[in-house]
Amino acid sequence: MKAAIVHAFDQPPRYGDIEAPTAAPGEVLVRVRAAALSQLVRAQASGKHYSSGKQLPLVPGADGVGLLEDGTRVYFCFPRAPIGAMAEIVAVDARNCVPVPDEVDDLTAAAIANPGMSSWAALQERARFQAGERVLVNGAAGASGRLAIQVAKHLGASHVVATARNAAVEAELRGLGADDFICLDQPVEQLTAVFREEIKGRGIDVVLDYLWGQPAACILEALGGPGNGEAAPRVRFVNIGSIAGASIPMNPGVLRGSGLEMSGSGLGSISNAGLAQVVGQLLQAIGSAGLRVEARAVPLAAVEATWGASSAERVVFVV
């Protein structure tokens, strides 16, 4: 069968032939129709992600949309290594498949699943979000952050604050549902003060952090400071990404003197089957919530030329 194949971790995948998998007990075969290119998939294919396979050759791709042998159209995730989603046929644990609603096309389902799941899972499964709470999306300019605004509003957030380094995206983010905007491109002390005013003044219940690095450090520092003798309100900080840096300075006084509760959301914090169910909920909500993601279909045969190219749209390889 045809597939995108990684022969070396420092090179993009090449389109070629590889032996098709057979289903093991508990698995189903899926004939793939679409598979998205995400930061997760790029990192796994480079050997740099904590979930990367180490044996080559391998086929990249964490999830996609395809047909079961009986013709049912499904979203699937985490096909059995080494054959990832960017292949004609994959073997997948049956628990990692959910139906795709008829009104959602392949391109949209494949493109929205990973970025939309990141906030839905973080809110519902990790933060135990309740309707009416206030949410801060740290790093809202990317596809995942933009969807996080929409998902938070759909799930009942009373107020959503979005952050981004580029002030020019403020109008777009407000158009997606953000009630307030904080520009990250300002001195550390000033940014910390702005976060402190937002968190301790108006109040924030949940932080969805796509950045880590200095912006996250400013948020955490803003939680500290002398209290008023009462127990500080809970702030559930959920880290989802680290594109602003993999490490931060951390004042332990913040842990002792605030209502901070830190967790992460990603592979391993939620079961694979649980993540599939989250995507199932997300796909069902696309119409009623008006969820939007910019996507571009690319033939899988063009994988090598497309792999490293930057794009504002989410690339979806069509098999």
C-alpha cells in the first residue's frame, strides 16, 4: 500500500510503498481518507516527542478519518505502530474509533480533531470545568488556541480572556468569542501586573496554557503576593503546550500562598479511548457551536514537499 514513510528522523517523510497491517484481536482496519498534519505529528516524526517511536521506518500520523470494512465513516486515533494515519490502511484499537456525523466532511473532521480536542479534554477531563466559570487561554493565536476560545464559550464559560504576542489578532480573537485580550509583547513586570489585575481583580477559574515559557511564568507569578487572610480562590492551570519554552522559573511561594492547582493535558494524562470519546463529543458539537478551523487538503503524494512548509491553514493529507 502507499504511505508517507519516515526513513530518517532528520528528514521529511517520503511517499512510497509499505506492507499493509492486519488486524490483531480487538482491532479494526480503517481505510484512511484524511489525516491532519499537526505539531504533535511533526514532533513524533522527528523522534523528539515523548511519545515518538524509535524504530524506522515508520508511518507518521496520530489520527484521521476513514471507513471501516462495513462502510461506517469514523474518526480514529492512535493506530498501531509503526503504521500511523498517513497510510491507505491502518490497524486501530476498536475503542479508539468514533462515528463522524453525516454533516461533517472529512476535511473538517480531520482538521479540527486534534486542536479542538486539546481544549475540550483540558476543560472537561483535567480542569473539571463548570459552566459559568472564567477561562484564560494563554496562546490563543494558533489553531488550537482559537478553537479553545470557541470550545470554552460553547461549554458555558461566562468570560474568556485570550492572549497572543501579536496585537493585530485581537479583533479576530474577539470575533471568535474572546471577551478580553492581553498582548504578550510587553515587559515582564508590566505583563505580570496585567495578569495580576485580571486574576485577582476580575477573577480567573481556569488557565489553558499553550505556551509555557515566560508567558506562563508571568501568570504564575501573578498568582502570588500577600493575601487578605482568607483562603485564595482556586485557579486550575492546565498546561497543553510549550512553544514558548520548555522550562520556567517557579517561585514555590506561589504554591503555598495561592489557590493554584497545576496539571497537564496530553497523551498519557487521558486514555487513548478517552481522547477518542472527547473528539466524538467535539464532532457532534461542530454545527451547534459553529466551530471553525481553517484547513487545506493536500494529496498524500505531496507529503515530502509539504511537510516543512508553514501555513496559516491546517494541512490535511487526503489519501
